[in-house]
Amino acid sequence: MGQLDRVREVVAGNAYPGRGVLWGRTLDGTLCAGYFLTGRSPASKARAVRHGDAELIVSPTGASRHDPLRHYVAARERDGWLVFGNGEQVATVSDRLRDGRRPVEALGGLEYEPDPPIFTPRITVVADLRAGREAWFGAARRSRGGRTAADVLTLAVRDLEPGDAVLMTTYRSDGRTVATGEPFLEARTEAHDRDALLEELWGALSPELRVAVAVFEPGRRLADATIRHEAPVSGPDPDAAAAPGARTSPSR
């Protein structure tokens, strides 16, 4: 069996990952989901991950208007399913699952983001909270050829051992050029528990680009998600008083 790179190395080795999703099992045996944001433009940096009603929502930190490519439901837990990802498709996939579709079907037919020239992939994770805690990764990507139709890839992940992690990022960058990320990456986490996983992801992201990291345990309320932001968060959210780089936990 080949030796996998560590999560910290995989994330730190990507100068600009864009947005990322992670499904893993920490060393204490806990299944965890992770979602992280980075940004280069002022509008992309002026965002926060907020607790909603059984949701995590990416929203602006200031008075900017809603932008569906930057502001969206990032995670939703409903009817035994957890869905998280980098855009409005999270709500679409969640609704499809509620209507009785299976994960691969719910992830099908999605489109990449209409943001040339990169055409950002839409990356999504579906986790079954009832039977075996399996997870399915989906990625709607633009063809590298001349086709405009999206290539939709799905990956079923099960039976993770402590230390196993699977992740996707929207971009892959060497610091000069930006391209779409790999279909998926396998890695090893050194995090003992959920809080350590948050710190592992946070510490691996470039301080100049990181915006937020959220880590949450499937099957527990998303209101219990632990979130860390690079910039102060203002607004009506009860966690609004976070200082730069501070970790925010839900009000109970």
C-alpha cells in the first residue's frame, strides 16, 4: 500500500484551492466533514459562514448584494441526509434527496459555474446519516476539450479508517496559474478530533487568501459546527463578534 500525503501537505501545497470539501475520520474515530473558503478579490474575502436553521450559509460580511456564485447554502442536514458543497447546488441536491432520489441521481445533471475563463467546478458531498455513514462526492466540471456540456463525476466513499480523508478543491494553483482541481484527493489526517481537524485545515491555508473553515460532525446539528474566520464577522448572526482568525462556536 502506498503512503498517502498528509492533509496539511495536500492543502498547503495548493497555492489557491478556491473552495474545498473534506470527508474524513479523525484519529479518535469520529467522522467529520469540512468545508473551507479562500478568496483573492475583496468581494470573495468579504464573506462569512453563518449558522442557519439546519444549514450553514455563506453570506457577505458587509452590505454587498447577494451574488449566487459567492453566497449560498454551503451545508444542509435534512431527512437523514447531509449535503455540503460550494454553491446553490447544495439546496438542489438536498431537495432531490428529499424527493426520494438516490445520491448518484441527485448529483446528476449539475452544471459548472458560469464564470469564464476558469469555469469553476461545482463540488458536492452527500452523506447518508442512517445506514453506514457512506458518502458520495460529486463534481460537475467543464470538459477540457471543446464541449460545453458538464462532465459530472461521482465517487462513493465508505469504511474510512481513523486518519483517512478524501477531499476535493475547486482549483489547483502553483501561485501563478489557476486551473480546475483534481477530481479527488486521498490523504491522511493527523487530527485527533474535530477541533484539531479545524486547526489542521486552517493552518494549511495561505493567510493571505483564507476566508473561513467549518468543521462539523454528520448526524449532529449543523448549529454545532465549529467555524473559524480570517476577518471579523459582523451582522445579525449570534457569532458576529469573532476577532480575526478566531474560532466561533454556536450559541447554546
